[in-house]
Amino acid sequence: MILVWFFIVPLIVLLILRVIFFKGAYSQPSPPPQGILDMHCHTAGFGAGGSGARVSNALRESWKFKLYLKIFGTSEEEVNEKGDEIVMDIIVRQIAKSQFIDDVVILAMDAPYDGKGNLVEDQIEVYVPNRFVGEAVKTKKGLHFGASVHPNRKDALEELEWSKENGAIFVKWLPNIQGIDPSDKKYRDYYLKMVELDLPLLTHVGDEDSFSRTDNALGDPKLLKFPLECEVRIIAAHVASSGVREGVENIERLLEMMPNFSNLYADISTLTQMNRSKYLQQVLNDERLKGRLMYGTDYPLTNTPLVTALQFPLRLTIREIVDIVLTKNSWDRDVKLKAALGCPKEVFELSRSFLRLAS
């Protein structure tokens, strides 16, 4: 009897405290729409099946490597046997079962290049070639091509053209590991070509800590002013929700720019992750992001314990928490969580309309 009360009393106290301090969603919640486009989805590979993909030795020998493959839903043994495309096949099967997601954009990741246009082998963290992604998605229902073209490449303009001709709907950068300074004036022709081809830029903004080598100074939102002035449409990944530059949080540096550039947008990927969720209330309620925020997941990070409804006991009802936790499909789980926290319908719909991708 004493043992029973040992558990019951603390539980009753916790429930009472929850009722007292419960705050509800960050913004007015509404049911999420169907037919959503996830515009921020990664694939992976290390060259199996002739993909040409690579990861650095440091990353491959790290504990992170096997974890990344696990959250993709595969293993090193399976990828070796079936080739790197197996990751995209797993994604196709998962979105086919999703209640809310119809399409995802699969992101290539170019290698780093030096100022003379030479590929820098010893600085490669992750390399996922355009040819691999661009060709693979053509045969897979619901997948679309997000190209990655380093502006230092000698053939950068030609690669942009090839990417557009082969279905790319935007270009993806991760400057922190690719060694790209977006403010470099020598990229003017590159930016003008992007505008000509109607290729927006999805770029990581803020700090990056998923790799063995990174230069976080290149994640400064202020470095985006030059391409914005060149009229490139830019999506700032994660709303710059990590890191500090010049004593100011990167997210604040990005938000300061929103009123000055109508071609600047952001995505909500990873904003429910434990290390970023403190910014979610601000992001969902800041008027400067009204009509500028779009849905993405940064898949497969939605498959980690860092993204869970259990971290929001004062924002979600018990019924919502149970429903979300018991949802098996990672995309549906992510949509339900963001919607319950107050992510409006327009955020779920903007990615498709912004990228001019018919449903």
C-alpha cells in the first residue's frame, strides 16, 4: 500500500501543477491540410551502387554515422547491398503511407571548392552529387530534385543550367561546411543566373554542429544581403535559430532583414527540436515572418528523440501528446506536432506555392 501511494501522490501533484501552469499552444492551432510539400529532406550515401556520394573519414568513423543511417531507417550493410538509392526508396514508402505529406524535395550536397574552382577533397564532409539525386528522383513518385551547386565551381553556371533542365526546383547550400561566403561579390553572375533560371536558394543559416568540421562565421544571416540585392529568392533554413554573431543571436539578425527584403523567406525545419524549440513561440508570432514561413522537416532529424511531443507538457493536451507519440509515420508525427503547437495552415501550404509545384 505504501508503495502504491509512493507513485500515486507524486502523479497527483504533477497533474495539479500541470493544470495550474498549462499555457496551451503558442498560437491558435488549426487542423493541418493534406497534400503538403516537405521542401527540406536529406538523403545519404557513401558511394554504394556507384552513386558517387561520399562522407569524410572523420564522419564515417564517428558514432554519428551509424546513428544517421539508423534514423534514415537503414544500415551500412543494407546500403552496401542495395546501393545508396535505398534511402530514397525508404522515403518513398514512408510518404506513400503519410496522411498529410504528398511530396518531398530531396537535397543534393555539393563538395567544397577553393577560390580557384578546385574541389577540396580533404574538406569534404558530405557529398551527394546532383547527377545521383537528379536522375534517381525521376523514377520515384513524390520526390523532387533540390540541386546543390558550389559557386566556386569552374562550371557553376553550366551546372545550374543542367540542374534546371533536369527538374531542380531550387539550389541548396550549407555554407558552414562547403566554405561559401554568400556576400562574395564574385558570385554576381552566379546569382543573376539563378534569377534567370528561377532557381531560389535554400541555405543553412546560423551555426551547424552535425559535422566534424565547420566554419560557423559563414552562417551569419547578414551575409545574405548581397544575393538578396541581386534579387535571388532565398529561404533561410531553420530561421537561423542557432548561434550568435557580434553579440546578437542569428535569429534576430535574420528577422531584422525581413522588412527590407521581400524576397527573403524562412523554413520551420527542426524548430521542434529540443535545442531550437525555445524559438518556436517567437517564430510563430513574429509579424515579420507573416507569409514568409514555410514547412520543412530536415528529415531524418524528425526520427530522433530530440523531436518529441513530450517536451511540450505545458503546451499540448494529454490527448494531443498521446496521439502524436503513438503516430508511427515520422512526417505525420511532425505535422501533427507543429499544427498542435499553433503552426498555421498557410505555413504548411506556402512551400508548394512558393516553389510553384502543382499538387
